Amino acid sequence: MDKSPDNSAAHHDLEQQLFNVLEFVTTPPNGELRYPKEHDSVTAFKKGLYYLQEKSYPLATKWLRMAAMSGDNKAQFYLGLMFIKGQGVPQSVFHAMAWLSLAQSQGVDAANAVIEQIKPHLTTKRIKDAQCYAATLYEQIHQLQFQSN
């Protein structure tokens, strides 16, 4: 990955495109965002793995993100891997780092090795930004869980 300052605008544009894709695949047609209730995160995770196995990456991303936003740390890990590979979402080491950091902070040991592999592809600032984004995701997840109770 090129770390030159000239690419910062391009990185920001890519991040916005990634956000738009994720918003599209997780928003039902009526525009109301719905995440599975806490006990449904298992179903969402299983559907995500099914579509991943079937190589239907946009659907896998949709279900894994729903499970991840319901607090499923394994889904957060898989979503990070999907960002690394560009499966169902545009490839983004930044977003991969965010999701993997979130999974790591919640006890997914496999995230440690992957994080170490992708660190050389990000500047120190981008790593810190990804960790801040992971903290924001963590807050959103717990806010959604609080609202559903």
C-alpha cells in the first residue's frame, strides 16, 4: 500500500464507498436499519458462513455484519478477513484492521496473527485511526444491544 500523503483523499473516498456498500447491504428496502436481536446473532452468523461457503460474498457480508453489529466477535473476525480479501466489499486494510482490532479486544486470538501481517501495510496514524474506528463500532454495538433490551 502506498503511504504517501497524495493518496489520503483517495483513501477517504474508498472508505466512504465501503461505508455506502455496507449501508446498502444491511438496510432493508423500507430504509429502517434492523439488526438481529441478541439471540439471533447466532442465526445471522450461520447464514453469513453459509453464503461465504457458497461464495456469495455480498450476502455473506450482509449477514456477517449483522452478526458483528450484534456483538458476535467471530463475525467481526470474518468481516475483517473479508475486507482484506475484498470479498463482498471493496478491499480495505484500514477497515480490516478496525474489525480485527474489535475482534481481538473481545478475545479472538486468531486476530492477533492477522493484525501483525497487515500492520506493515498501514502507517502508524492509520493504525491508530482504525483502532479509534473500532472503539466507535464497539460503542455502536453496545448502544444497539441496550436499545433492543
